[in-house]
Amino acid sequence: LAITLKMPIAYAHPHVFIIQRLNVVFDQKGLAGIKVRWKFDDMFASMIAEDHDINRNGKFEANEIQTVKEKAFAYISEHSYFTFIKIDNRPFQVKFIRDFKAILENKKLVYEFLIPCHVTATSHAKKVTVASYDPSYYTAIFFPQKIPVSLTTADGFDVKTALKEDPDTTIYFDMIHPWALFLEFRKK
């Protein structure tokens, strides 16, 4: 007598939750980069504070911010910092970030950083898609309802933005379409 046991398949699910705001930064030539602001859930914030607020004063000092960057942020570089960009439907590899900040205030944790991404404006619309997700779906990234995207020094350009699910990208066993910023801009 043979007994066959069917084991259920275990799927990962998010353990870290991020509310993300994007600031699209322009310079005189066109797109200069994307400033990213992540506000973390309380559980993750408390873990990072426990591990990296060495002097236990409830905020991060410069040396603690550097440690957070090295030990609790840099590892996601191998996943494009959870930021996947396409320029006119061609992938743009996010290889580095600048201006990293880790802010700990009132037990709330925020990361801020800039992704340099230079796209020169022309008279024809340039299309840029910024999809933010963790390919493993261990981290879930959401946009807030109020002011999810802002623009800096965009006055010289016609700019359109839309936030919606990215129909061309799926994660988590093809069940989830991550939300993305769809940006179009051209010279005025």
C-alpha cells in the first residue's frame, strides 16, 4: 500500500512594507534623475533602529547612517535598488545611487536617495517608466494616495505623469503587476 502525500506549495509574501514617493528631477537638458523616499512599516523600522541606532538616542548620526547604508541597503543594489527603469521601452540599468539618507524620528524610518538618470529632452516625447518592486516579493512597495509623485525644475518641459499597474511586468509567479510611474516629457 503506497500513500502519496501532497504537500502544499509555500509561497513567499511581503514581510516589509514601504510607502514610496518619487520626485522627478529635471535640469536644463531634461531628466536628471529620480529622488526616492521610502517610509517603512513599524516592524522593519524597529529592527533597523535596534541594529543600527548604536547610541540609542532615537535618531541616526552620520556614522550610523553609513552603517545602515552598508548593512541594510547596499545589498539591494544587485536588484537595481528595487527600481526598474525603461527609457523609450529600453531597460536602463540602475547601477548606483547618490545622496543616501536614513532618517529615524519618533520610531519612524525613512530612506531617501537619488537615482541619476539623464535623458535629454527633444521636441518628441521621451517615455520613461519607473517600476518599483522587490522581485522576490519579500518587500511590498506602495504609492500613497496624496502626492505620490512631484516634479522639480520641470518648467521648461511639457510633462505628463500617470501611476498605474505596469501591464508589461509581472512578479510573484506572474500574479502581481507592480505599480509604476509612467512619465512623458518633451521640450516646450
